[in-house]
Amino acid sequence: MAEGLSTMESFRKWVVEHKLRAVGCLWISGIAGSMAYNWSRPNMKPSVKIIHARLHAQALTLAALAGAAVVEYYDHKSGSGSGTGPKVDKYANQLLTHSQKD
């Protein structure tokens, strides 16, 4: 049970750190799944099958982006984001220390 939780936690951390990659993978899998489903329906033209696949993947992507926004909001509210502080502070500190070296 503890191993399942650590795997789920590591997956959640990966998704939090790579939101756009996760959404892109979800979009590609949505296109592939929708194309496979639409190709099993013989009474549709290929152009209609492609349009339907794109629409299904677009709806799935919007849902994934909404989910990523909810995760980002939750992490921001709870303060459980990666690192010791907010990302903005971390990047601002890097910029300030880098500009002082010049």
C-alpha cells in the first residue's frame, strides 16, 4: 500500500512539474483514441472522422487544462508546491544573483 502511494505521489509531482507535457500527451492519446473509434465506424467519410477526432481531442485538452489549473490553484493555496518557496521568488532570486555577477 505504501508503495502505491509513493508511486501516485511521484506521478503527481511529475504532472505538477510538467503540466504542458502532460496535456500534450493527453492530447495525442485523445487524437489516437478518437481516430481508432471513428475508423471503426464505416459509414463516415474520412474527413469527418478526422474532424471528429480533432474535436474530441480538443475537448479532452480543455478538460486537462482546467484540471491543471485546479492543481496549480490547490498547490498555490496549500503551499505544497515543489521547492522551498514559490517559483516566482526562486526565479527572481536567480535573476538578482545573476545580475550582480556582471
